[in-house]
Amino acid sequence: NAEPRIGEAMYLCKLSATQFTYGTCYNIIEKSRGKVISEEVRGTNDFLIEAHIPLVEGFKFADDIRSATQGSSYPQLVFHGFEVNVDNDPLYLPLSEEDLEDYGEGLNLVENIARQLIERVRR
């Protein structure tokens, strides 16, 4: 019984943030479906944040960080590899009453990231 999953290319993102831009950087990482791997305090007002960012989100991510922090934080993005999206089945459709209650139906389906990635490629 094979369960289809999608592998997504990931960037390793390193960025430096001040105490004033730290929260903004975290919010943008979260909005971009990124995951913080580590953070390090350097000096009194400087933080080094490392995160994995999906490559699809990376182009907009760099612009968002620069504009939200007025250029004081600038991400360094390097290809890191692929990560399998184990949470989402790109072909899943809720059929049982319980699943329809949990996930919705028709146009009201809960967001399925794997399906959205496939739809982007098909365009």
C-alpha cells in the first residue's frame, strides 16, 4: 500500500537579525512555511538564525525579509536538498462522513500544501 508523497526542494537560510528585527524575521520564516533549525546570539544585539525554507517560497522570502527589516537583515539562501512532505497526501479526497467533517468538502477543503504544489507545476 503505497502512499503518495511529494519531495520539496529546500534552501538552508542563514540570516542575521537585530533585537528589533528578530520577531519580524521569525514571522516571515513562519509565513513562508520555513522551519527554524538553530539560532545563536552574537554579541549583545545580534542573532544568527538558520532555517529551512521551501525553494518555491525562497524568491519571495528574500524580498519580504529585506523590505520588512528596511534592509538590516539579508538572507543567505543555499540549496540544502529535498524534504518529503509526510503530512499531506497530494491525491487525498475526503470521502467518509468523519473526514468530510474534519476536512470540509468542495471549495471549503482544508489547505493541502502538496496538492497546491502539484497544481502550480501543472499550470
